[in-house]
Amino acid sequence: MNSIRLRTLPHFFLALFLTFASVGRASAQDVGAAPAVSKEGVVPGAAAQAAPAAAAGTTTGDPAAIAAGDALFKGNCAQCHAINEVVVGPALKDVHKRRPISWLIPWIKNSSKMVASGDEYAVKIYNQYQKQQMPSFALTDAEITSIVSYIAAESEKPSQVTAGGATAGNAGQVDGQEAGGAGVGTGAGQYVDLLLIVLVVVLIVLVVTLVIIANIMGDVLKGRKDLDGRDIELLDQKFDFSKIYKSNVVRGLAVGLFVLVVLYESVQGVMAIGLDQGYQPTQPIAFSHKLHAGENQINCAYCHTSVYKSKSANIPSANICMNCHSQIKTESPEIKKIYRAIERKQPIQWVRVHNLPDLAYFNHSQHTQVGGIECQTCHGPIQNMEVVYQYSPLTMGWCINCHREQPLNTKGNGYYDNLVKLHDAANQGAAFTVSSNGGTECSKCHY
């Protein structure tokens, strides 16, 4: 009897094998999982809240002016200029020594006017860089001075350019910590996958071995003559699969499962009407956000100029593209499409990706400028997208949940003082969210 019971061992080890396989795969997914949204490579709003310099004419020393200039430089200048190397325009190291601040301010505000006026140095720069016109900037004198303060501070640092656009200060972090972190996660995931494969192979061999042993023992036992009727019955017993699928219980479960699946898919289909999450249209020009916003770290506001000051985030015009591409990759077939559009005086027919219904009011600047919401909160890892797609569902429920969870920045704004006091008195410990300020009322978005 004990020998006959060995025939049940393969079933036990088969169940054990399936359990280990499931656990191993779950572990591999947990170890190798990457964050859902990465926020590297894009610094939204860097130019939105730059503090003015202390006084016009100041070019060095003031930390506040340098910090403000850093933000303004990255938001307005870094696409065409670097401190120590030529990008589209000249390198800016020691520009405060080459030209006085009284010359730099009108030059930055309107370089075309200075070239037209016949200014000798302005004409020289204009001709030296293939008559590429620098865009005009609606910056105040104090803001321009803070940019010059930042350039002056950077000019005093040793010139050092590292691969991948990293500065000397963050090269170790980019190449070491961040890249190393990604490597560790990837390596750990591969290691677990390898262990899982080895475990699966071992378990398969073990199961096959046990099945062979059980069959051999069964044949040996059949040759014995001291077995009673029950032993012989167990040895001759065969599993009848027809009893399973002919069972009323199994058939009832199958029908019930089928009905549930049909109902679930029907409900999901109805709920998905008008939902464009994942929509990824083919654009007339193969523009890569991964290259521009990710690798080259071009600020969102450089192309989408109204995203921090308007209800809508504008589609950049062709002249913004030409600020760089009049000099860079001029022979590219995709860039030539921009040239043709300009020559024909026709706008580029970009296909809109994110489109809210007319019945819903949405203001970009209220979220980005006032609320400080980052681009990736709604648009996902935009800096990693070769072709833009709709990352978020943009449904009413999705918006309401965000308003319920998003704390409202009330610091330094006296408008909210009494509201915060009343809220804290009635809701001890609870955050003052957008919903606390009426952000879930119907009239906020529908009126």
C-alpha cells in the first residue's frame, strides 16, 4: 500500500512546480520594475518665476541674481548658447567683459534693431554666425542683468564639458549614480530571471524523473502475486477526463464565467466611449520629444511659449524650430519639411493629441504657473517619448481625484489665510487641497 501511494507524488511535485514558477515570476517583476513616470530631463517652469536682479548693472556676486539668471538662461538661452562652446550662437564666457551691460540689454531685447542701426559689433556678430537672427526677448533690464550675473559666475569656473551634456558638477551623478542605479535594477532582474529558468528546468527534470519511477514501480507491483483486490484496483485505476467536462457543476461554472466576461467587456466598452488614453497619431514631421526635451533638455516653455501664461499650451510655430534648425541638421528630410512649410507660407499640420470636450473648462497657466504642476503629472514621461501619446485618461473622475489629493500652495498668499484657518479648525491634520477650496464644484469646470 505504501509503495502504491508513491504514484500520487508526481501530482504533488507538479503543484509545487507551478507555485514556485508563479512566485519566481512575481519576484522578477518586482525587482526589475521601473518607476512609472520619470521626471528627468525636463525642468518645467524654470523661467516662470525668476526673481529680478538686485540692481541694473550688477553682474557678479549676488546669489539671488545668479540663481534667477540660471533659471532664465535655461528657459530662454540654453537652446542656442552655452558658456564654453558654440551651439548655434557664440559661446558666452566672459561676455560681460567683452561688452558692457548697457550694450547687452538692448542687444538681448531686440538684436535685429541693433543690427539695423549699424552697430559695428552687432553687425560683426550677425555676419560671423551666417546672418542668423537672434529672437527678441520681452525681458526686463533686471532679468537680463541676472542672466549676465549667471554667465559671469559660470565664466569663473574651469571649462569642462562632459559627455551627454552633463556639467562637471553632475557628471558623476549622471554617469555613476543614476546610470549605475538603472544598471543594478536591470542586472538584478536578469539575475532573477536566470535563477527562475534554472529552477524551472530542475523542477521539470524532477517531475519527469518521479513519473518514470512511479511507472516502473507500478509495473513491478503488478507482477507481484500477494496483492489484494484493493491494491489491484488502485494499480489499474485510470483518470477519466470526460467526467470533468460532462459534470453539471463544471458546465455551470463555464457558462457563468462566460457570461461574466461578456458583461465585463461590455461595460468596459461602454465606459471607454470618448476615452482616448493611449492615442498616438502619426505626425506630419517626425518630432522626437525624447531627443529635444530628454537628451537635449530643452525647456518645455521654449517651444510651448504660452504654457505658463495662457489658457492653452500653444503649438510652436515654424520660426521657433528655425532658431536651431537653420544651422543644425539642415539636410535632414524631416527638417526640409519645415523649410517647405515656410516657403509656402503654410502652417505645419500637426495632429492634436490631447483634446478636452468643449463642455469642460481647463486653464494651463492656472495649473502650471499658479499650481506648480509639472508637465509629467498629466502628460506622463514626455521626455522619453519618441512619438507623443495621450498618457492620462483625462476623464472627469481622474481630474476630481487629483483635486481631492493635490495640496494647494497657500504660502505667501493672504487670500487663503482665513480659508486655511477655517479648514484647519474643522479638519485637524487634513491637508488643504484643491477640493477644500471648491475645486470639485461643478461650476469650476462647467459653466
